[in-house]
Amino acid sequence: MLVTKDDRLLAYLEVGDPYGPLIIHNHGGPSSRLEARLFAEAASKHGLRLVCVDRPGIGQSTPQEERSYSGWADDMTAIADALGHREFGVTGWSEGGPWALAAAAYIDPARLRHVTSIAGGSYGAFGDNSAKKHLSAVDALGGFLALHFQPGFRLMYAALAKTAVDFRETYIQQLLRAINPYDQEIVRRPGFAAAFSEASAECFAHGIEGLVRDSELLYRGWDFDVRQIERRVHLWQGLDDRLVPDAINKELADQMPGAVWHPVAGAGHFVAIGSADEVFGIAAEELSQKT
């Protein structure tokens, strides 16, 4: 656990090389710090100290009254300080992607040496629910409810939490029906489904409110403009992603000056796992470069 200046607790899980360059990984949703286990092999291979932190109100981290992208960027900097690193990198997968982009927007590049967003939930990058034209009917409805009918949005997440926590086999079966064959192969690897479902269930350790507030911010117009980000930012995307369609992040890549676009043909949402060696190999290379 880490303690912030305003006395909040931030829970984290660390994998990889404890003496290596620091990567702060932003988990997806529903997920938690336990997502770090999915990247342990890649982090160890490339000598990285990968730390995944429960965002406020998720897992074991204390809720935060006012959530914002700039506030989380401050928290990530404080995490690096607490762990003894002046320079560090940031990654994010799925709903964690926008929080990695916030780091690129707000943190001094002299400290933040690497940024990666993988299949990021970039739903509000260009205004409230700006990605709705690319979303499935269900996800577009979720965006509408997030912005206009909070009780309905909470009901959606309450149902998700019930399945993720109490009916884990059903949760995985529902996931398998929603994803492509590339993703299905990854989810069916020995031990993967159990680790993934545990990370998802831990998200709701203190109820749904943490994820509701986290997700709502994704759909609302962001408090930073990706069109002003000139530093290098790696965007990884499976071109057959059935959870976050590639068009969402391709639009972002086209409008963000510093974007480096990494499309992976045939890959789906679990490109984060399938391409983990390449993703973290680039991170390790950039973090090793002298300033």
C-alpha cells in the first residue's frame, strides 16, 4: 500500500525485476491491480519493474471524492516517487488506456520516458461519448446512460459485478462469446481465465462505485486534448477487436501528433497479451535510453 498526500491508500501489485526500470500499468475495467500477473512473464523477460495500481475506489484503494485525469497523473507521479524512481514509463490496457494518455498530457516528459495505450477505451477523447458511432449498440447505450441516466448506468455495472464475483465461469463464457478466435485462444491458455476472472472480481471488492466513476470519465469529454500531445505515445490495437473497435483508436492516432500506431492484423482485444513481448520490449528500450 502507498499513502497519498491527502491520506488515501493506493493498493498495488508488483511483478518483474524489482531493480529494473519502473512501468506503472493502468488496469482495464472491470479489473484491478491483479492484472499485473498477466504481464509478469513479459516484464521479467525485459527486466522491468511493473507495478499495477488499483485506481481510487477499485480493489483495495480508497475512494476519491473528485476524480480527474490530471489528479490520477499526479497520483502516478507520487507512486513513482514513493517507489524511488525519478524516471518511469506508463502503460494502460482497455479502460486503462485513457489514464496512460493522461500521463502523456500532464507529466513532464523528462520524468515520463515511455507511454503506451493498448486497445484503449477512448470513448470521450473528442467530446462526450464521441466514439458512439463506432460502438456496439450495448456500449453506445452505456455511454448514453453514463452521461444522462446514472441509475441505469449503475444497474448495468451491478449486473456485471454480480456475474464477475459470484458466477465466474459464466463471466468467462460470456467473454468468450464476445471476442474473436485470436482472443479465445489466449483466454483458454492454462491458468489464464482463472487469473483474469480473479482480477475482474477484485475490482468490486468494495462495490461498484469505483468502476462506475472510473468508466463515467471515459465517456465524458476528457479534461485534456489528445491533439496537443506531441511527445511519443505508442498505440497498440488489434484490427479485429470486438470490444473496442479499431476505428476508435485509429481516429485518435490520426489526430495525436506524437502517436506511433501499432496495428496487429487478426488480433482482438487481448492483443495486450498476444503482443506483450513487443509492447514491453519497446518500453524497456525507451526507458534504457540516456537523457
